[in-house]
Amino acid sequence: MEKLGGLHPTNRKTFDEEMPLYMEVYGAVTKNGNFLGVPTKETVAMTTYAELAAMLKEAAEAGITNTVVDYVGWQKGGPNTKVPTNLKYESKLGGKSGYQALLKTAEELNSKIFNRVEFVNVEEAGNGYTKSSLVAKSAGRTPIQK
């Protein structure tokens, strides 16, 4: 058999385990609203802890045995909050007990969950952070925004 570049049937790589399925899942998001004409921010559940566990089970039933989840907005307030100083579980997603049940399901199904915490793109001032004092500024001392 003739070699084609470096592509020869005997040069095939084999994997000891199945290639993982990578998923980016949004737990909660914040949206602007109003209450009696007063502007508010409200947290909206996109994918609860129980729904994510069901997604992992469906993937396992379909034959996908190795999943990796990038879970965005799993903490209280979703991804667009203040600089996180203490992380709490979002009650609208199922609270601490719901999250622990999700972790148990993930462990049983050989799934990995990585909780994303945003330290760079922070939307709100608070917890020792203010946009006017702790951000990059131009030569004219105005905050640089992307």
C-alpha cells in the first residue's frame, strides 16, 4: 500500500477513552425589568440544576459517556453580577441541594462540570470594585470600554 503523505492506515491514533462532548450551558441570566415603574434587575433561570442533570442522563442514554460542561451563571445572580467574593447557589436553579444532586448525577455518569466565575467582565460595582477607580483608563482619564 502506498503512503499518502503521513496518512498510512497503520499510523492511526487510537484513544483509550471516547472523545468528550463539550457543552456550554447557561444556568441563570439577569435581565432588566421594572416594578411599579422602578427599574430593576431580575434573575431568570435558563437551565436549572435538575434540567442539566436530565441533559447529562439523555446524553448517556444516547451513548455519550464522556461529557464536559462549562456551566455559566450557576451562582446567585447569574454571570453578570458584582465581583464575586463569596459564591452562593442560585435558588431559582435549585439551591444547594439541587446543585449537590447535579454533582452526584455527573459523577455517576462520568461527566465533568466546570463552574465559570467571571472576574474580568464585571457588570456592576460593589464588593470593593468601582468602575471609576479600578478600570483601565485612557490618557484623558476616561474609563476604557470594549
